Amino acid sequence: MNQLTPIDPQTNVQAYRASTEAASMCKEIVVSTAMNIQGRRYVRVEGWQAIAIAHGCTASARDVEDVEGGVRAIGEIRRMSDGIIIATAEGFVGQDEPTWYGGESRGKTLPKRPAYAIRAMAQTRAISRACRSAFAHVVVMMNAGLETTPAEEVPMGGFDNGEVIEAKAAKRDEPFPPGPAKNKTELKS
């Protein structure tokens, strides 16, 4: 039977302070590794992992398997102090994704990637998703104009009313805009 667990306000305050300190500690890494897609900045797996480490956790993937429609992996976040799993999530690479399984995309024919690359992306997505479920609030605390959707889940062209559109990922040394564009002129620049 489920039991109610009493909430200790002091523990909650300590957890909030720990998240605030983690946001400050790893903000530079998260911002510098973020990916610019369609004028928005998305946190990449290395940024999510920095946030996990700043919280005394480690992120990993397990149970990578071929399933109907693609490859699936399970990501998990464990506290390093006691090994307890605090979050899990699924990562998936679908056979309907031309970037990974080949096919036509925006007038180009793309080749199928090697199996190891598809499996690795499923793991990367699983890790990012697990980190996002545990630590999205930390990204918001950074107040850096970052999206909480993991970059690895965003189609290469970004989103546009449900359609994938072309976009170029920013190089790590390119400056990022300060946040979402407020109008078309800002977006173009």
C-alpha cells in the first residue's frame, strides 16, 4: 500500500538552494554548448550532464534495443552518494527519421547511418530526456533564454507548425542571440 511521505520544508529549501548553486556553477558550460536551431537555443547532452554532475548525479543509458519502428534506450539519473535512481526516461530513434535511417529529406537523398550511430543517438536522447525530467527547472533558473527540450530531440531543421524546416546548427564559437527573436528582423539578423 502507498504511504504518504511527510515533506520536510528545510529539505525543500536545501534542494532549491542546491539547484540555484548548480545553475550558477554550470551555466557557462550549458550556454556555451547549447545548439542554435531556428533562432532558439537548446541544451545539448553535455550541458544536461554538467547540470547532473553539479547536483551530485551521473547520467547514463541502458537497455538499448531494436524495437518495432526503431531503436530504444533507457536513460537514468543516479545520485552518486547512494546510487539511487532519481529519474528515468526513454530515448528513441525512429525508422521514419531520414537523418538516421536514410531517405528523402527536403529534396536530398540521405544515406542510412551505421547501426552503432543509431544506437548511440538513442542513448544520447535517453540521457538528455532523463536529465530534462530531473533538472529542467535548473535551465529555467539560469535565465539564459534556453529551451528545456533537449537539442537531440529537435529535428535538424527545427519546428515550424509541425513541419520540419531547414536550419543550420550554430558552431560552438559563434555568438548566440540573447534569446528568442521578438520579430522577423531580429530573427534574420
